[in-house]
Amino acid sequence: MTGDDTKHLPLEDIHVAAGARFGAFAGWSMPLTYPAGVMKEHLHTREHAGLFDISHMKLFEVSGPEAVSLLNRACPLDAGALEISQSKLSFFLNEAGGILDDLIVTRLGDQRFMVVANAGNAVADEKHLRALAADFDAKVEPLERVFLAIQGPEAWAALSRAGIETGSLLFMHGVEPRQNWFMSRSGYTGEDGFEIGLPETDARDLVAKLLGDERVLWIGLAARDSLRLEAGLCLHGQDITPETDPASAGLMWAIPKEIRASGAFIGADALRAALERGPAQKRVGLKPEGRQPVRAGAALFDADGKPAGHVTSGGFGPSAGHPVAMGYVATPLAKPGTRVFADVRGTKIPVDISSLPFTPHRYRKG
Amino acid sequence: MAKTYFTEDHEWLRVEGGIATVGITNYAQEQLGDLVFVELPETGKKLAKGDTAVVVESVKAASDVYAPADGEITEANGTLSSDPSLVNSAATGAGWLWKMKLANESQLEGLMDEAAYLAHIG
């Protein structure tokens, strides 16, 4: 639970004043819910605009004449092919092709990139990247920023009222609209939205403006999790881990074809071998029959009662209106409509393999 | 005359004629958040004090509700199958979980009254 080394958000006082209920996540004391509660917070995000404090996540600036080469070594990525302001989902892989972390890489300039890493992996990521950087003429700089996400169909309008125009920015693009700001059109909800890294003073000012807008509500980590699960997005440490590779996770779309064939990234040989033999298990959406949620860790069985896989994330989807889950099943079973059974406290709950996402993405792609 | 007791596990029991109606307290439902499913026990099931009687599931997690005393389930609140949110909106009323015939009413002696419970949760 919360020990002495628990990290606290720079804006914690604002969350306390907003009535947040806190809990530990990835070494941080994080707002889990606000007085509206997870259900209302979730639905509000899909209907209006939800404001999330995601300052537990880490921004790194990677720069220098060999920044491209460093990222091409660290990630299964063609960093040099990114246009300026273009973002891409990528990974740090281990030598076995397992996923150490998933990251968003954005090209800020010819020799400058922003890398956004998960909270739980931030320390390891920095160490990893710095060790690799020793072989390149490139610099890795962790940034001290408040990191906010504003998500939902009215996110752009709320930002506009707060004085931040987002008009020309498209999904998976990021820019530096002000000094020491980084703003990308991206998120973790399946909705249109933005993630903004900015200095604390600016963040306090922006938060005050946004919360003055009735369309905007603080959203806690509980709804962040149900939103991303409905959207079919992976949580590192649960749905993707150092034991899963991008092929079994169904994330090969993030790795360009030519990179798969010839890239010199860490884990390339193992990933090629994994692709060659085909993954034994695949990540799938899981729709439990009835109302009872099926949670992470539940074992899955096929119709004959033989082990078929396991659940990696599960809960209730407030927008879907039914329980939602994802997990891994043996590849022959990984077809939408296949019925498997989850063991929940000794009862076998029928679960159908489902395509992802459960709630359609509504990204602003152009 | 019914008498109401509270447990350290944030349950309430209303006891009348040897039958206890059991639910979770308002404090407990606030801690759990929006409930989406309640796994109800079957009538006739015998429970010992401390056994899991019901599992309440919020959006995020599943939590056990324990039998506060020995006894036998006489009724489960079937309304919760279609509307688990009653536990949030009316924890000490329409959101009751189950009724049980108490095997040993002397087990009630260690439980708290409302004033003691309110002091317990501070």
C-alpha cells in the first residue's frame, strides 16, 4: 500500500479540494474517483469532456544528431520516417521480444522527439534509454511537467474556450503550442481528446479555466480504466508484459513492415522468429454472458473444459452496458463468436470472444 | 421490536423474531462505488460466521460480504439481480442483501449499535 516513498501529484491539493478518493497506483497516490463516481465519470467523458491528471506518466525529450538512430535501436520504429508532429505507438522490447513498455513517440523536429512512458515503467525506461544513448550522439532528458488529458467529444471546444485552439491538429499528432508545453491529439479512452504536458504554474491556470466550463469534469483512474478497456486499449503490466510480444498482443500494426524485416531494434531476431512460427496465444476481447464481471486473472476453458487462456483485464463497461474483458486465448480459439468459459469463484461463466473495441473509437483523423 | 446491529466489516443486521436482514452500510457502499453485480446466495444455504455470503462487484473490483453470524439463508434480495445500484442508493433499505435464520443469537452480543459504529468509522 502507500509507503513513505509514495509519489504525490503536483496538483494533489486541487484533487483533494475536488473531493477525490485516492488510491495507490504504480507508486503514486492517484485520484481513483471523484464524488460523481466511476459510472457518471465514465459516461460524462463519452458525452462531454473528462479531465484526467496523468502526471504519473513520464515525458522524455530525446534529441541530438543521432536521436533517430537511438530510437530505431530502442524501438521497433522508423523514427526517421515520422513527419514533424507525427506520433506513433511503439515499444521497448527485451531481447526475447517481450514488451518492457509501450510508448508514444512524437517527432518535434529534425533531431528532437518526445517519448511518453507509463508511470510504472518510467524509472526503468529512463535507465534503459540512457544506457542505449551512450552509444549514440543523443541526449535523453526527463521533463518535469504536469501532464493532463482532456478527453471526449467536447474536449476541443472546452480547450478553445480556455484559449487553446486545436483545430488543425489531427489524431496522433503532437506540437509545442507554448514554451515548455507539449500537446498531442491522443488519449486512452477511444474518444477524441488531447494530452498536454506543461509547467505546474501554467497547469493550475489551465485547470481553473477548464473546470469553470460546465462541460468539463475531473475523471479518476477507475473510469480511466473502464474507458480504456471498452476502447480495447492495453494496460502495460496486465494486457501486455515482458512475457508477451507484439505479435501475440495483436499490436503488429504499430511496427512498419520494412522494420519487421530489416530493423535493428532490440528484440528484432526474437520477434521475427515469433512471427515465423505464429503466436501460440492471441489477445482478444471477451464478452461475458449476463451481468457478472469477469476479472483479471480468471482462467479460461474451452467447451471441453481444457485450459484455453486467461483474462488480463476485466470489469464492467458503463457505455457498453455489460461486462467487458480482454485476455489471451489459444490462437485457434481467437475468432470472434467463439465461446469459452471463465472460472469465477468456481462457477464457469460463458464468455464470447469479441472483436475490439467494445465502444467505437471516435478519433479525429481528418 | 427489531433491533439493528453493525459489524466491523461494515455490515448491518436488523434482527426480528430470530431472522436477521443483512446489508452493507452506507459507508461501505461509498467505499465500493457503483455496484454492477451482486452474487446472491441460494435459499437454504448454511453459513458459519465469517463465511462469504455474498459477493458485490463494482465497476473495478469484487468484494466479499461475510456472514456476521451462524445461520441459514431464508431469502436473498432478488431485486438486486436486475438493479444492483439499489445497494448504492438505499444501502440500509431496499438494498438489503439477504435474510438468515440465526443459529445462535448470543453471537450478536459482540456487535456494535449505530452510535458505536459511527464512532468506529470516525
